[in-house]
Amino acid sequence: MITFRMNGLEVKAEEGWSVLETAKFYGLEIPTLCFNEGLTPHGGCRLCLVEIGEGLRTKLVSSCTYPAEEGLIVRTDSNRVWAARRMMIELMLAMAPGSKVLQDMASRFGVTQVRFASRNKECVLCGLCVRMCAEQMDAKAIGFQKRGLNRKISTPFDMRSEECRLCGACMYICPACQLRCQGPNAETALCNGCLTMDPSCLDHYDDLQCWMYDAGRCGTCVREKT
Amino acid sequence: MKQYRAHLLVCAGTGCVSCGSFKIKEALEKEIKKRKLQDEIQVVATGCNGFCERGPIVLVQPDGIFYQLLKVEDVPHLVEEHLLKGRPIKKLMYVPPAEKQPVPKMKDIEFFKHQRLIVLRNRGRIDPEKIEEYIAFDGYEAMGKALTEMTPETIIAEISASGLRGRGGAGFPTGRKWAACAKEKRTPKYLICNGDEGDPGAFMDRSVLEADPHAILEGMVIGAKAIGAVKGFVYIRHEYPLALKRVEIAIAQARDNGLLGEDILGTGFNFDLEIVEGAGAFVSGEETALIASVEGKIAMPRQRPPFPAQKGLWGLPTVINNVETWATVPNIIRRGADWFQGLGTESSKGTKIFSLVGKINNTGLVEVPMGISLRDVVFGIGGGIPKGREFKAVQIGGPSGGCLPAKLLDLPIDYESLTAAGAMMGSGGMIVMDDKTCMVDIAKYFLNFLQDESCGKCVSCREGTQRMWEIVRDITEGKGKESDIALLEELAQVCKDASLCGLGQTAGNPILSTLQYFRHEFEAHILDKRCPAGVCTKLIRYVVLSEKCTGCLSCKRACPTEAITGSLKEVHSIIQTKCIKCGACQEACRFEAIESQRDEAIQII
């Protein structure tokens, strides 16, 4: 067992666990986007950042890829972590403002402005689909291409790939292109509807009718407060 | 070995080769043959001398006479006067700026006088394609010592005691890296030489690879013995054809001579090397990305730990060091850790190679002891700024380094003080800027480079560099907003904090350091829509100063869009609607009669 400290708490991790896995085991919530339990960690979205170390020599690392180490000191929600996390959400929202996952995250972390021009790309290059296709579907039909702004996910030479069985797993796992934000101003880069949530079902039924368990998750009942 | 009366050492580094040094060599050989001197005089092609500004260069030994800026036409005269009649030609010698008398001897030239050559000790001295010449200058002596007299432990102890730190930029202690890898039980282990030098304006690795490839080979064999590696890879950019060719020759020669391969020097030690050609991505210089590239994958960095020393190439323990680091190793083993300790500062030992480029008189490659001040490098060795202009800033550490202003000229060059000042050692690129340089434009240039070279894995780096570049581009086009500076600072800081690898973690530096030292220039661009240096084309217009214009027509001839009117001996004027602001007229004018002014047409909103 590996023993280290997380948010002042002494935690024990199995050999081979990441910091994120340990946090999950202890019920400490760290937001993630490009992480999925069934896939190898990628460390691209930088939402699961945590601050490690002590004193002046601390740094931010992605908890999904950072291995649990003996004597490590981890803070999951420091000032620096939140500042970086908010900026990541803002940057990703400017890329794919239609993503409900990202819009919800913005409301949760209090991101109330997007200061960048919207790219409307509907892809944040998290690579979930690439790993899903390679690791779970055993197809390797899609992959990353190019770098910088030109980076994209596609089939080889952008042609219909014979490896692709049209299984749809890539679409299933995508956090951006499938589940759309249904909030009042979904056309703009930032919805923040969940912050001003006013469930319409209350008017009709005097009860929340959320089929996705917790209030507001489905996003259909959100309307602007008058 | 055959004795010669004189040696003509022709510089054959990439700089001089592109200036035609191979043609000079041919002409020299032809002329010498014509005068039947071939048994008395030998012509040798050497590695880069470093004084690239003055190429092609020929050094005549044993006199030590330094000839520069040679042309093929000069060759017959040179051979006749100097080699037959013994009269060195003053016309072809180096004349320092602001002086009239030429300096005949290499060792008296300011550029060479203050350098301390360790890694580049064989530059301009040996033919890099001949192993015999390397051996004649104590080559492979250190390797022999390491293989026959030393154990892995003593080699690592020696390197650790020397205080050598990685020359790739981060400055990680080499001894500690080796010790960590030697400790690993899993085999086989690998060595990698990182020759993926991608910084704009940096060419020290190329020069070492071209001038002294055997030094790198020797260093790697010593490293292999220390950690118990069986195989090494030399990773060189595809863009360095001459370096690739010379390393290839060096490896073949070392193998033929029993200095590489199986049973090296009859000691039973086996180690072999292979060249890997890089496909040209800046990020490949990052060690985990480079390892991915050697494995044949896309060059994308991954999380450390595990470090390459534990889990590197194909998941096996790997030591990866920079070209310069490997070339330093034989010197330490041969001359001892104490000798190396005596050079440099408390925390940074030895020497470092810098490439001196930009607005500087003596462009070239210099090797100086750590701890030397910036002033000594820029004004001492570099000879100051051309045309007597004013020094504004020096950009150190490549695209992710920082710009240091004139008030920091007395800063000693070592890892810690550079980082504290907001720059970094990096690979050692030094770009000097004069008062005609716009710092916002510089920040834009480096951000453009970084946003293009970001591998695109981390949101913070891919999007962060993109957005920073977009904001700075808008500022240079007069579209900047007051809130931009705060946003830039926030973005730069987050990019530094949140990114995975060295590229993203330093990508904020160009912005942070220019904002720290040159904030007023950003403010001038944003608030007044004015470019103080007169560079940002969207904010300026060129005008003819009537009191200075002599009506010589040279600007009119230079203008590509026929935007200049006026006839001989009449004051010219520029038609603003036709002007594309290329600055060709300003360059062509000999009377400084063309000025770039703030474009009054720009509205301040």
C-alpha cells in the first residue's frame, strides 16, 4: 500500500493507482472530461488538475495520469487549481459551446464569461473516441492528425475507413457532439442556465419530474428567471 | 603521418558551406596543385568555427592567420602572396567594427579571445570526417580510461562530482539521471542523444554534430558503460543533412576501428549506435515525445513520472541527454571532475554554447564559461549592435524563453539567475534586438511559433497559445482592448501551470517577460494605437522627411508597388493608398529620410 496525503487527509492507495483513482475511492470529487474508467488515461483536458508538493515548490499535474506515490502531498481544490480549471472550461467552451457537459461544468465552477471568440467546432479533442475505438472496439479506425490549431480527429487520409464498423461507440462516448445544451441561450458561448434554474415542471405538477434523478440534469426544464 | 609546411583549414560548417566554402576548397586545391605545392600544403575541411557572420573562413596554420569573407577570385592571389611569398593579405583579414586596422591572428580577434572552448575544442581544427584527426587530439582517450580503468560507479561518481547539468535547457544534474538509470534492474537499457534542435536562431547542436561527431560517440560509450546500456540512438533532425552525414561517417569509422560495436577495445564491452532521423516537430525535443518518436509513434509527450530513466524507450530504462551534454562527458572523464568544477559558478559548472544572432555585429556560435555577464557576451564577444544603434533586449532560451532588457545586462548567465529573471537557459539561443524592434511584434512571432508547434494534447497549451497569439495579433493590428493585458497575463500563467510538458509550461514566458519589462509598449499599442518602434504595419505609415530627402530616386526604385512619386533632385512623397508598408524604401534610403510614423488615420475607439 502507498500512503500519502490528500487535502490534509491520510490516504492509502493500491500499487498502480493514480491520484484520481485514489480520490474516487475516498469519495473526493475531481472533475474530469477526457477520463473514462474503461480507457487508458490521456491527460489532455487538464480538468482533473491537482496541486502537488509543499511550500514554494508546488506544481499542477493531471491526477488521471499521475501515479500515487509514497509521501505525496495533494490538494484537489486549491486556488491555483480552480483558476486553471476555470480557464480550461472557458477555453473548451469557446471551442464547443453546444456541449452540455461543458455548459454544466461552467455553471458548477462559476465560469460566467467566455472572453474568446467562439470556434463552434463541436469537438474539444479530448480523444475519448480515439481511445474507445482502439481499446474497446479494437478497430483503430480513427486517430489524431496534425498539431496545433490544425489538430483534428479523423480516419486515415480522411477517407471512409475499412476498419470502421459503424458501431457508433465514438459518438456514444463523445462529451461534446451528442448531448446538447438545451438552456435558454444555447446559441451563445455560455449558457449558465443551470445557475438561474427555474424548473418549469414545478408549475405544472408541483413536483420535480426529473427523469435523470437530480434536478436540472436533463436540462429540459431550465428557463430564464424573469 | 605526412608532414606539411602549412595547413589551410577551410571552415565547412553549414553556414560557410552555404556561402560557398566547398568551392573555395576546390579552388584552393586546384591553385595549390597548379603551383606544385601539394606536397607542402594541405587543405582541410573542418567543422564550424562559429564566426558565421564572416564566412567563408580559411585559417592558415601554423601562422594562425584568419581570412574571412573569401571569394573564389581571391584564391590565386592568396596562394601566391601568402603561401609562396609569405606575405599575409591584409585585405582579406577581419577588421573590427569602428576600427581601421585588420587583426591578422585568430587568437587576437575579440570574438575568439574571450571564449573558452571545451565542447567545441576541435572546431575549426580537425576534419570531422577523419577519425585519425580526432584521435590525434586526445580523442577516445577518455573512453579507453572509462572502459579499462573505471567501474560504472566511479564513472557516475566522477560525472556527479563534476556538477555537469543537462545542456538541453532544464539543467537536470546528469550524474543523478545516470545513477537513477543504473539502479534499474530491467534490461536492456538504452541511451539516446537528443539532437532535435528546433529553436529559431539556435544551431549549437548542429554545429557540435558537424564539427566533432566523435566526441558525442565517445561520450555515449562512456555513458553506456556507466549505466550498462547495449544500444544507443542518435536522434537528428532531417533538416540537418550535413550533421546526419558526418555522424553516419563517424559511426562507421568508429566501428571499423573497434571503438564501437562488439568487444570495444578488446574489453568485452558491447555497445552500438543507430541514427534516427526526426520528421521535424519542435516538440520532439521534449524527452518523452522524442522517445515516442523513436518508437515510431506521433511525437506527443506523456506524464512523468515514470521518468525515462525508469521507463523510457519501449518501457525500458533509458538515459536521454542533449548533444552538448554528451560531448562534454569525455572532457570530464579525461581531465577530471575537479578541473570541470573549477569552471563556471556555484550552481552551474562548465561552459555553455550560445548562438548569438539578431541585431549583433558578430553573429555566430560562442562557447563561454557559465557565470559570464550578458554584457560581456553581447558587447565583448558579440561586438555590440550594428550601425551604432541602441541595445533594447536580448531574447534567451528559444521561443519559450524570455526577453531581458538593458538594465539586466550585468546578469550572470547561469540556470538560476536566468529563470529568476523570467527567461531560461534553454538550448542557448540568444537573439539580440535593437531599438527598431517592437516587443509586441516579437511576442507575436514567438507565440505564432509555439501555437503552430504545440502538439495539441493539452487544452491549456493548444488553446492557450492559440488564444494568446490571437490576442497579441489583434493588438498589433490596432484592435486591442484595455482588458487584453490582464487576460494575457491570466492565460500565460494558466498555460504555464496547467500544461503537461516543457513546451506548454514555458509557453507563457514570451508574454510574461515582455509584459514585465516592456508593458509600456503593449499599452502604447492598445491605448494610443501606436507602435513605438515603427514595426507593426497596421499602425504605421511611411512618410518622406522633406528636409532630409535629396531626391536620389533609390527609394522609388526599391518600391515594389510604385507608391513613391517624385523625380531626380526633387523631394519624393509616398502615396499612402498604394503603400503596402513593406519598408523597402526605408531600407534603401541612405539619408534616413523615410520615417515610420503613427498612422493618423487610425481611430482610437
